[in-house]
Amino acid sequence: NIYKYIYPEKDYVFDESKGCKRGIIGELDKLNCLNVSTQPIISFDWHKDKLGLCVFASLDQTIKVYIITKLNLC
């Protein structure tokens, strides 16, 4: 699954009952769901210059190269 993290508008709220700041978590938006392999993925890396280009390595001794599109639309 590919998720996008959505940052909250405020980082914290003041909890008056305890007299301290309390952090606010963001939200996750699911962008895509894909079955990449029947075996567990043991390695994943993004290409640092090419947006959307990534590589997976799994326990079935295969390496898969994927292009993920529409990452900049969200």
C-alpha cells in the first residue's frame, strides 16, 4: 500500500486538565493498493532523482522495479 501523510493544521493543543501540551497526529490517505509479491518484501528504495521510480527485493530472490505515477497530484 502507498500512503500519503497529511500534516495537522496545529502541532499541539494545550491540555488544561494536565497543564501541558498534547501533540496532534496527522492523517493517512491511502493512494494505492498493489500485491507486489507472494513473499515478504525485505528491501525498498526510491530513486532520489526520478520521481516515482522504486525498487523492491523480496524473499523469493527477485528484484522488481516499479514506476509509481501521480505522486505529485496529491
